[in-house]
Amino acid sequence: MIDLTLILAAGVASGTVLLFAAIGEIFAERAGVLNLGVEGMMLFGAVAGFSVAAATGNPWLGLVVAMLAGGLLSLLHAVMAIHLRAEQVISGLALTFLGTGLARVLGDGLSSVGAVATLPRLTVPLLAEVPLIGPVLFREQSVLTYVGFLLVPLAVYWIDRTRPGLHLRAVGERPAAADAQGIDVVRLRYLYVLVGGLLAGLAGATITLAISPGWFGDQTTNGRGWIAIGLVIFAQWSPLRAALGAYLFGAIFRFIIDIQGVPAVLGFPNPFQAGRSATFFLEMLPYAFVIVVVVIGSREALRRRVGAPAALGIPYVRGERGG
Amino acid sequence: MAGPQGTQPRTSTPLAIEAVGIVKSFPGVIANDHVDFDLRVGEIHALLGENGAGKSTLMNVLAGLYRPDEGEIRVGGEPVQLRSPRDAIAAGIGMVHQHFALVPSQTVAENVLLGLDRPRFRLDLKRTEAEIMSLATDIGLRVEPSARIWQLSIGEQQRVEIVKMLFHGARILILDEPTAVLAPQETAELFENLRALTDAARSIIFISHKLGEVLSIADRITVMRAGKVTAAGLEPEGVTRADLARRMVGRPVLESLERTKVEPGAVVLSVEDVTALNDRGLPALRGVSLQVHAGEIVGIAAVAGNGQSELAQVITGLRACTGRVVVDGRDIAAGPVRAAIESGVGHVPEDRAGVGSAPNLSLIDNLIMRRFRQQPITRGPFLDASAARSKAQTLQGAYEISAPTLDTPVRILSGGNLQRLILAREIDAAPRLLVAVQPTRGLDVGAIEGIHQLLLDLREQGAAILLISEELEELLALADRILVMYEGQVTTAVERPSAADIDAIGLHMMGGEGADSAIDRASTVG
Ligand SMILES: Nc1ncnc2c1ncn2[C@@H]1O[C@H](COP(=O)(O)OP(=O)(O)OP(=O)(O)O)[C@@H](O)[C@H]1O
Ligand SMILES: [Mg+2]
């Protein structure tokens, strides 16, 4: 049988990947910039982090390089979207192609590297003993999982309770109003797109240096950048809801992998056992689910007029008429 | 053209702020051409000028939003460099922009904090709210610090803007067309507040297109045209409305137009017991019935938010409703927008940039939007570009739309020109019924004259016109009949309205009790 605790614990671990990427995207979008390049930034971060860790034997160095790699790509999008006022959807898609392409080239031959030193796993002393929660959240988790735990309240606090967060929200909702109050719209947008890139790079490194170490080409991220973008809408741009969604999806992903190893359920042969064609159907489900969530989520956002930052995707030009 | 004729500042009243020789150009226009302007401590100095004269540009320079190409700004006699709005705020200058600069999803307190350097990091909204409350009560402005901006009426939002400036320590207040969006009673309240502020040694620059208002509130008046000052520091005692209008526009303006007698014809529009919801899902129209005849202008008077916008949307097919909307005998209530268009309903919407035009498309595209399905502009599945261009050319000439070229995106047009374009398109389609919402909001006297003339001409040609306006003077000048709407219902009808009815109509717009007795010819509509 399947051990639920283990699935949930592994789900939290793989949910951390989605968490970083989604919260990064939330920052960028709350500032009014849509960046659809998450998948590319993640993959580029993943390969950069992995190859540095493989070459130096230092996963921490790999982690830093991964974040910088994601950040670097995001600045490209920032220049296109903020300075050149390009269509953000197109620019973001281009970024995904670019990141994926770069990762393929750089990753050539990396899949045979095999094991590299990964980031440490920790068990939190007392908390790990709490029934139910302990084994799921605090036992033998990667340090990055704990970073994720801390990032969520930090992001909520930053956005809702601080002056920089107030400025962030103003820039994404009504940049002209922020500008009239002396807030530097362009600088803040650059900054938060960069934050999004750093976190996407971190998400990539979370895969290759912590959760499932190794390089598997495009399959390393396997579309999870897109799921993170879906989560942002599902979460209505709230880091807390994004975290819940991320862990939920993490668990679903995990469950899909685990169920493939089970030969029979309640005496019936498992139709999803590895090797059977139904497996593909199963693996498709999270993505289908994201589409449904995005459709429902955005309808909901439209209907209740909540959620999406009002200036999302719209370049800002001081004093332009008719906006 | 009248030359600058400045009155020397009395040495007894010090100057709060002074702009000397300001030059600011944008690609293709010199918006400010060596402009001098000064404001005395404790005065209300009105700035007048036609659309595009450069008023907002000058004020944006004073508020630190635009850097002038040339010129100097002095605050309290000292030259200052205003590199950003923050510098201006620090120098005690605050501006309420023509289009409010508030973040709708945030609270009043959050909006007030936006322009400040404090707190350092953590927001303490409770404390800020208390501080705003005490400041607001000190000066007698009513605000609710924890309310979100989108929940507030326009008048309330304006009070928030004023409180925000004062909270930032502004002693020089710039109000760019503050009354353009206010109901008469709200305007009166604003004026009381402004007087209280000047009594407390604040100085105010006040921009408006409404000459009557300017004459009643201003201590001095400066007029701009085409980037230059044409009259500086006039005392209101010495000038008349006609004077001011002539100085603004450069020619005499007829403020009241000739209205020929037109015998109303058959019923064109009949709205029967219509109910509809607003954007937030609350009832906006609660059983509205009205009729408009051919050759008749029916005015709707209402304070913003009483269902008049929704009424226009229902009639033009943009909002779902129950009940019947009959145009020339055909019920279009259930139908798509196209049913309304095909029944000959023209629409001059309230939101000119969002609904009335496509800002990034050219004059041509915007002008043919209503005709693109008809010959000769359409040919089979194709548009005939040269036919479209010649159509646009004719309209541009006939309606005097000034624009660099026909291919210019319409977002570049001034408010008056954009409105002429929309009217040109709608009137050219020869509507049976024209629904015009706030057609002259924010326009200068010259532009208003032109648009009123267009509406009167259309009426003479036998079209039915439903005119929705918060401007009572406009309704009185044009309408054959005025209906007052309050909270989603037509509460009163006034036949052949005259200036004597203004106060009573105003009272009805506010839902006032006992207003009925004030209107002689009024009949309450069931
Ligand atoms: N950001 C800008 N870019 C280009 N041109 C501009 C810009 N802002 C203003 N202009 C131009 O400068 C001129 C002055 O505009 P401004 O907004 O100051 O006029 P205004 O007197 O405030 O008019 P209104 O009464 O319509 O508000 C106009 O020709 C306008 O088209
Ligand atoms: Mg202006």
C-alpha cells in the first residue's frame, strides 16, 4: 500500500519548487509585469546550478549561480517589457524558448554526470515529533523546504504590511497614481521582475540540487513553470493561497509517480501501473487541472473584480493620454 | 489677441509660488511657451484656458511631474528645483490631478501614505487612520480613512485627494478641474472647504472651464491660450463671462444658442419598466419608464451613481435588463448591441477613451467603426481603404476635427477633438435616436458651443435625443423636457425647464424631500 505520510512529505518537498516559482511570479505580477518565461528561467537556473555544483562539488555555489541565472534572464524580459514596452505575452514566451534552448545546450552531456553533492536535509528537533504535521513537514526535509516555509509569511508580510509592499501594490494597480506620489515605477518594476527571476532560478535549483537531483533535459522542469503561472491565478495573487496550491500540486505529482508502482488496488489490477498506456493520461491530469483552474480562477477574478493587479501587462508611460 | 496685462502683485501679500518663463514642449507642440504665473498666499487663483492650452502641463511642472525645458520656479521667494513629485511635496506643493491619482483597491489611509517617507518599513494603518481622522475633522472635511477608494463616490474621492495633500503638509494646493465631475451641491461644498483652507493661509490654484464658478470663487484669474498667457491676474470684479470666453477662445462665444421650435413627432424610444443591475450586482435601475419623441431632446439629471449610466447602457444594448426597450416599434432589450445599432441608436458614451473610441487606432479606423459593414467601405469580405480614407476625410472636414494626420492614433487628440470625432461618427450614421452621456464634460466653452450646436442640428433633423448630464445649465440650454433620476428611478419630470427650476431640480437630484412644491410645472412620474 501507499504510505500517505510519505506521499505528503514528498509532496511538500516537490511543492516547494512550485512555491518559489509562483511567489516569484506573484511579485512580478503585483508590480504589473506579466512574465510567462517562468519555465525557461527555471530550466536555465536548474542547469546552471547543477553544472556548477557538479564542477565544484559545492551545491551552495550552485544554488547562488542558479538564482543569478534566473535573474539574468528575467532582466532581459524587464528590458523588453518595461523599457521597450513590448507585448509582455510574446516577450515572456520568447524567454521560455530562450531559457529552454540555453538549458539544452548547456545541459548537453550533463545527464551522465550522475549524482552530485546535494543540499543538506534537516529534521527539526521538537517539531518533527508532532503527530501528523511533524513527519509531513519537519522530518528529513531539504533546507530549501524550510526556506519555502519562511518565504510564505515573509511575502505576505512584505506585500500587505510594509511600505515597500504598499508601493509594490500601487505600481501594479495604478502606476500613474504611484508616479504622481514620487514612486519610481520603472525602478520598482525592474526590481520585482528580477525578484521573480531569482526565485524562478531558485525553483530550478530546488529540483536539480535538492528534490530530484540530476539533469534530465526538458523533463527536469517538465512544465512546472507553467503550473506555477496557473497557480498565481488560482491563488488570486496571494502568496498564502499560492503556497496551499503549490503543496497540493506537489502531493498530486508525487501521488501520480507513486501510484505507478502499485500493481493492484483493492484487488483490481491498477490501470495506471507503469508501462500501461493509461499512465500518460494520469500524467496529463495536473496540466489539465491547471487549465480548468485558470479558466475558473480568471472568471472568478473578473466576476468579483478581485485579484489581478489592474495594470497587469500594461506598460507605463508618464502622461500618456487615453489610458 | 489680448496682450498680457498683469496687475503688479501687491507688496503687502507675499507670493506663495512663482513660475517665471516656463517653457515645456512635447514632440510637435509647445505646451508652455514662456509662461509666467504667480500665486499669493491665501488666495484662490483661477487658471482658465481652452482644451490643450497647456494648463495641466504648467501644473504638472509645478507638481514636479514634468521637468521644464526652461524657466524658474520660486517657492516663498526662493528658487527651487523640482526633480520629482517628492521634491514638490517637500516644498509644500500638492496637486489634485484632473484624473484622480488614487489607487482604487487601496484604502484611504494607504493612499495617503503613498507619497510619504514614513513609516520607515512597517505600516501602522490604525495609527495613520487616527491621524487622518483628526486632521480631517480639524479642517471640516468628512473622510472615512479605512474605506477603499473604489467604494467612494467621486466627491468623496476628491475630498480624499485634498486631505492627502494636507496630510503631506501642502500649503500650495493645485486643483486641476476639480468641479468637472461634481454635482452642483458637491461643488458648493467644495467651495466652502476651499474658502476654509485659504482662511488657514493655504493658497490655491484652481482650474476650471466653468466661467460662472471661476467668477464666483476666484480672487484673481489668469487665462491661457495655445501655450501662452493671454491675460494675467485679472480681478473678477472687472470682467464678464463673455470677456473671459473671448480671451480663452480668441473669438466671441455664444453661450446660449438659438433653439428653433420643433414639433415633437412620433415616439422613437419607449423604455418600459426596465430594471437592471450595476457592475457590483446591485440594483441600478428599479422600474424605469420613459419616452422620447422625434425632434425632442429629453434630459436626464442625476448625481453620478443613480442609474443614469446604466440606463444609457441598457438602451444601447451594452447591459442586460428586464422590461422593454422599444425603438421605432422594435424591442431591442434582449437583443445584441447590433440590434440597437441596426435600429438606428447612436451612442456618445461617458467613457470616451474606453467605450467611445479605440485609443491606439487611427482617426480613420475610429471614424468608420459604425459603417464598416456598409457600402462603399466594405466590399465583400474586404474593407476598401481608399473609401474609408475619403469618408474619414469628409467627416474630419465637416466636423472640424483637428489632428496631425488621419493616421494619427486618437489617443493623441485633445478631449474636445476626440468628442467631436465620436459625435461625427455617431451623427453621420443618421441615428433615429442618439444617447449622449456627459457629452461636454471637461470641454472648454468653445468646444461646448460646437457640440451643443451639433446636438440642436440633429434635433432639428428630427432625431430623438436622450441627453444625460450632470450639468444643469447644459440641460436647461438644450432639453425640451428634464427627467430627474434618483436611486434608479425617475422621480420627477419638468416640462419646458427654465433657469427658475435649477434649485428644485438640484434638490430632487439629491433625493430631497419637499422639493416637489418648488417646481410649479413639475409632475411626479409614476
Ligand atoms: N504627455 C504628453 N505628450 C505629448 N503631448 C502632450 C502631453 N501632455 C500634453 N500634451 C500636449 O500639450 C498641450 C497642452 O496640454 P494640456 O494637457 O496641458 O492642456 P490643458 O490646458 O490642461 O487642456 P484641458 O483643458 O483639455 O485639460 C496639448 O497640445 C497636448 O496635446
Ligand atoms: Mg488639463
